[in-house]
Amino acid sequence: MTKYRKQFALHLRDIDLIETALRSELSRCAKKTLTHGPSTPANTERAKEINQLLAKIYHQKVFYSQVNVTGIPGG
């Protein structure tokens, strides 16, 4: 039986490309919803799945900010 890999070797550019493609697909879903109305539950469900995937990617990122001498991040 086959097993899924638990780790992937993706570069930052790869992740950026994936996010861009997901946002483009999300935009198409939103446009379809505006055109046909919210009566298409499959389209709404797809948009929800894409949003959840984008959230997973976002929450795995580590953001750094410049730290001043006081130890408080600067803006």
C-alpha cells in the first residue's frame, strides 16, 4: 500500500506560485457566485476549501520584523 509523504521540499517561489494560483481560482469562484447567485453550493464549497488551504499556508509562515535595541519590534 502506498503512503503519502509527510514533508515536501518547496522553495519560496514555489509556494508563492501556489498561492497566486489559489487566489486566481478563488477569484473565478467569486465571479461565478456573483454571476449565477449563491444558488451554486458546489462553487461556494470550493471557495471555502480554497480559503482554508490559503489559511493553512499562511499560518505555517514565519514572519520576522526588525528588533530595536530595546527588544521591541519596530514598525
